[in-house]
Amino acid sequence: MSTKVLLFFSGTVLFFSFILFSFLVHKNLFTKLDFDTTVRLQDKIPRRVDPVFSVLSDVGSFEPMLVVLVGLLVFLVMTRRVTAAVIALSGFVGFHLIELFGKYFVDHPPPPQFLLRTQDMVAFPQFHVRQEFSYPSGHSGRALFIATILLILIWQQKKWSPLVRGIACCVVVGYVGMMLLSRIYLGEHWLSDVIGGAMLGTALGLMTGTFLVGKGKGFLHRLHRGKD
């Protein structure tokens, strides 16, 4: 099985798994697990991390992640992957359309106000306000969508040493892990919201990855040759 087929197949399976998981969330099958997970995290993690996680909350909002996406799109165009850039932009827009659909049609209220620990660190105008329903988590989905694309791009950098690629992957994975944890700990989302958002973002990222594999030597290759 080729890498492209594997990425697309994995993304498709994950997308349909997201649909099934969304149905289970709508049926309130994870209510106790959601509440217990939030309470345990808030009991175990000290309050001094509130500002750090709150900064992550601002960084992961729509506007900053759109800036990151634009940077990725510019890179893809410069490396002659225009189709991949268009697909990535479509995937980002598609994620938010599905997110809005989930928030309006999946009956899943957010954590109560007494669990909310987010501090207002930076005043970004929000793309979403705290709505009646919270499924899926937009922060989680955006983080996983962009992280999946970044990991595929890092994996393709054969001129990088295994150590450099490993460190880069660890940085991306570490950021994603902190983002997902912060969503639950801060009381912004339940565990099921985060899982659903992560599944959707990863699925769309994998599908986008099918247009990244095996291409894109133009700009970087010329740049490398110019240094020789």
C-alpha cells in the first residue's frame, strides 16, 4: 500500500469514526467520564499553571492559527505544491463548518462556569464565544489539523538528520499534548469534546497529507543547490 493511499484511507476511517463518536456523544454516553476527568485534572494540576494554559488558549484560537496556516500555505506554494495549499485551505475551512454543525446539532453543553479556570491573557476577538453546546473542540481540531500537516512535512525532509527530525516532531507533539490537556484542565471543554475535535482535525490533516507526499522539491532543492 502506497503512502498516499495509506494516508487517505487512515483519514477516511478516522473521519467516519468521528461521525460515530459524535453520535455517542449526542447520546450522553460519556457524561460521567467527562466530569470525572476534568475534576481529577484540576485536583492534580497546581493552579500556578493557569496562566501558561491560558496563553495556550489564546494561541490556539482562530486568529493566531489562521496566521500559522497562511505561513504553511506560502511555504507550500513556494515549494510548488499549489494543489496541496488549496486542499489545506479547504480542509481548514471545512473543519470549521463541521465544527459549527456539531455545536448546533450535538446536544452537549460545556462544563459549568465553576469549573472554568481560563485567565484573559490576550484580548483576541474570538471567532467563537462560549456557546450553549461545546462539541467538538475547535482548539483541539485546529491544533491537530496543522500538526498533522507539519509532521508529514517534517517526515519528508530527508536532508535533515534523524535527530533534527526527531526533535522537530517532539516539539509539535508536545505542543499538541499541552493544548489538548489545557482544554480539559481549564474547563473550556470536556474530554469527549477534545477527542472529537482531535479526531476531526487529524482526519482532515491526513487527507490533506495525500497531496503532500512525494512532491515539493522545487524551491528547497534550488535553495540547497545554490549553497553548494
